[in-house]
Amino acid sequence: MVWITVGTMDKIQERRNKKAAINTSRTRAEKAKAQAEYTEVNEQVKRSIRTDKRKFVEDLATTAEKAAREGNMRQLYDTTKKVSGNRRKPERPVKSKEGKVITNIEEQQNRWVEHFKEPLNRPAPLNPPNIEAASTDLPIDVGHQQLKKSAWPSDKSRVAKQRDQTTF
């Protein structure tokens, strides 16, 4: 991760070494001693990661505040996206009718065609509904329509007013 410092990475490596020492210990006494050392290092790693993450988020917040003060909307937007995280749903694989994953793009497209043909290509209903025509026509003007000038101000002036009213 980008926000983890070098010192924290060193502690993580030390924790890995302590874990390996637990796994390679031969006696119960050795294992208990190695486990105690691992627990201590593990707590240090967690504390260090928490501190690094807090500092990273605070730096992002400072950057966002500075961008907002300067009116730099692009940087503000990018910083907000970093803070909020990536919320995309991962793509689910396309499967055949037998449940096997299809990896070839052409086969995936053919499977989608097959999938949508099933519900859309249905036979006509046996007894179609009987809809009668309306008894009278409604008075609707279908002649030439004139464009009326909008009561709203143009987009440019509205955006300018919003920019003037926005304070950071």
C-alpha cells in the first residue's frame, strides 16, 4: 500500500520472521517464548499501521481543504475519491448453462445472446386482450408548436452566480 512507511514494512518483515520462528521451534518452551515475542511485535505492527493510516488520511484532508480554498475542483474531486475508496463491484464471470466459467470473449458474447433470446423470444399469447378504441377523441392541438423563451437564466449566468455564492 502507498501509505505504509518503510519503518512499518521493516516491522512487518520482523513479524514474519517471528512467525517463522514459531513454526520452526522444536520444544514447547521455545514455542512459548517465540509466541510471546511474536505477540509483542504484532502489536507494534498494528499500532504502526494505525498511525500511518491516520497520517495518510489527515494529509489527504489537508490537501482537500487546500484545494477547496483555492477553488481547485479537480484536485478536490480526486482527493475525495481517494478518501472514499473505490466502490466498484467486481465483474462477475460469465458462465455456461452447465456452470463452467467462459473465458473467451466471443464465447461470452454468444452466451449473452443465448441468454437474452430465451426470455425475449416467446410465443404469442393464446388469448390476446381485447382493447376497444376510445369513443371520443380528446381535444389535443397537434399543430406547429412555438418555442417559448425559458424563464430560467442561461446556464453560464447560473453557474457564475453559484460560484460567487460558494464560500470555502
